Amino acid sequence: MPAVSPVRAVRLDGFAGGLNKDADVTRLEQTESPEILNGLLGIRGEVFKRQGYERYDDNLAQQVTHMVSWRDSSARVWLVAIDESGDVLYVQDTGDTFTDSAKDVGAGGSSTRHPIGWAVANGFLYLSSRRGHTTIKWNGTTWSDVAAVPKAQFLTWRFEQLFAANIAGAPSQLQVSLELAPEDFTTEPAIFEFDPDDGEEIRGIAPSGDDLLVFKDHTIHLFTGKVRSDFARYRLDSLRGTFSPRTIKQVRGLLVFLDRDTGVWAWDGATFTLISEKINQYLLNGMTYEHAYLANAHVRRDLYILSVPWDGSSVNQRTFVYSTLSNSWTEWDYGAWDSINHANRELIASPRGNNGVWEYGTYLDDAAPISFHFKTPWLQPAGLGGQSRLRRVETNFKASGSEVDVLLRQEYSDDTIMTRTFETHDINSVNEVAVVIALDGWPNRADTFQLEYVNDSEEEFQLNLIELLFTVNRDRLGEHTAIASATP
């Protein structure tokens, strides 16, 4: 009877652990990956290629730094865009040609890339600016200046009152309008200072239930009360804050924000939790620290999508995507100035520094194919001992007209790593298909193994499951039955 090698199978039936850039690559969980580039994670742990972007407008000649989607009192839906010169432009959702409002929020190049405050109150859209510029308002027909509203960087409308924070000349100050009167800040003044002598500014305000969180560089305050007689403020936290106002977003009951010193945090109404633990050092070391105020985030279903300036640049060039369902991250190879949901369309402002407004669409970035990369952790089959030989790889894909390169890396005891692109497959099925790669003709044994999947096609692509079969010596497998694949 022929000798039969000890056989072990490693089954990766989902990758819900997501991206882990901070841990030793040899110590990752089987559900984690050292690289998920231009991918997203599904609810079962499958990983699939992100969508690309295509042009939305037909006449914007500058980069767009801010966008607001607003419905006026006549139920018309408008997209308001602010370009890098500070000009305010608008278009109704039925068109794609923007009109110049003849208003601006403070010209001056990079200064307009600072966050712009906005609020909707009594049928008007209010816009403010950081540089002490007069607040403006619009009712869907007429634009006008509003000198009565403080020159504030941040605005929000709550409990029938307009809250204005980071006032020109008083960067630690919050003021509240009279109830039902968003332009009356003088009849019954409500002025609150948040540690004005700490040398910091208010960097953002955000609702949290019935309360308001007030963010400074390194502290977070809680502002409570619905009416003047109940207003009160408390210092909530002295260990973190934000320098990045546009990263403060509500997603699935969490208030998420970026602290450029400590990472990405989530507030659930009682506790702050660091959610960027697996990518923290990679994110903080790669992000351009002094330009962190340009970072922005938007929410897409269960996803928190964070764009940051990267590698010394003053432009958002990298995006990190957090799934609140799987508590995991992926990474994209571009950044944008802003992103919003508008009239059932998901829009992004000036991805990769392109002029104008864009929207998610096909699997192309402005006609260029998206390069998807996924790597498994380094794998060593338990119980075999010594070096092993990888005999076969079975992968489950779901794609239409996509081509995938499969790369195998083998590491030896002397730390030598050998890489081989050993298979290229055309995947042309909207249903799940299994692709088997037999490696009996490749005699190399190694200590650990890693697989990488690369897809540069113009089509969708999805990776569901990977199974690897190992033996410990040179003997042939004998009568071994292949392990059946299954959807995670």
C-alpha cells in the first residue's frame, strides 16, 4: 500500500477581521489581512472591489472643497458646492450645470479648505466661514448676507435655536439664538466659553442624543439643556479631541471622529472606544499631521468612510473604510475633499484633486481600472511540524468578466521569501464558482505560505473563500478526497 502523507487543510471562510496593518504579519488571525486595497467587506466576510467614480457636473473648473444637499420649502432639492476660491455654486437635482450665486464664504485659496459651517432653519440654508466672513443664507431663490448671526465657523439648528461656535475673535465661544429666531442673538444673550485660556479653538460641535458635544484640540465638552434656563456645560474628556471637524459623523448610534494624536474614536453616549486599533500606527504615521484639519468622513449605510491627507501632502490622498457591522477596516488608494448623499446619489468632491463633483458608479476611476489587492495572513498548518508543501488551492469567486492573478509566497527558515504568480483566471459568473489550482508539480517545501489576489479589470470582483491543502513530505497524496468548498 503506498505511503500517504499527513494532510492538513486550512480553510479561510471569510475575512471579517479586515485590515490589520499594526500587528506582526506572522501573528494575524486567519480572518485578518495585511492588505485589502480598494476592497469592501460583506456581511459574511467576503471581500469585494469598491465602486469607482465618474463625473457628475458638466461645468465646474475648480476643485470643490465642500458640498451641502438641501431641500427648500418648495420641496426642490439643491446641491450647493463651494470651490477652492470660496465661491458658492448651486444646482437643482434635475440638472448638472451649476450656477454661481455671486456669494463667497471667504476667498483665499487654502483657507476655504477649512471646514464651512451650515444649518437649516426656518426655511433657509445658512452658510458660515472660518475666516471671519459674514454668514450668508438662501431660501432657494435669493442669497443674502446675515450680519445678525455671529461670524462663526460652526452652526447647527437644535430645539428651534441656532447654535454658533468658534466666533471670530472668540474661538472658544458658543452662542445660542433666541428660540424660533435664528438671527436674534442679542435679546436674551446666551454666551458660553469653553476653557478660553487653554490656547485651543472649538474644532467642531455635534449632537449626541439631547446633548451637544463640543470638540477642542485635546478636550471634549458636553453641553446640555434644551432651553436657556437648563443650559450647562461640562468637561467630558481630557484625553482626546479633534483637529478634524468634518470627520465627526453619526453612524448606527455611534458618534465617530478622528483625533490626529490618538486615532479614530467612537462615542456611544457613555464611553469612548478606540476603533482604529488595527490600523492606528499606520494611519497616524502616514497621515500629514499639520493638515489633519482637511480630513473628512461620510457615512454610507453601515460604513464610516474616512479620507485623510497622506505622506506629507496637503491633499486628501488615502481613504480608510470602517464597517460598524464587522468592526473592521479596508483601505482605498485615493482621497477626496468631501462626500455626501444627495438625491439618492452618492457624490464625492474632487477625488485625486480632479476638478468638480463626481459620483460613485462603475468599476472605473474616471475611465481607469481599479486595482484590487487582497493578501491572506502568513499561514502554517497546525500539527504537521517542520516544513510543509502546499498541494492545492481552492478559491471561491463571484464575478462577471473579471481576470484575477493569484500569487503565492513561501517563506523559509532562513527568512528567504519566494514569490510566484502561478495562475491567472478569467472569472465569468455572477454565481459563486470554485477554482482549483493543483500544485503537485511544484516540489518546494516551506515554513509558511501567503496568497495574494490581484484584480485590475473593469468589472466587479468578489472573493468569498479560500482552502489550502498541505502535506509534510514528498510522498504523494494517495487516495485523498478533496475538501468541498462552501460559501462563508
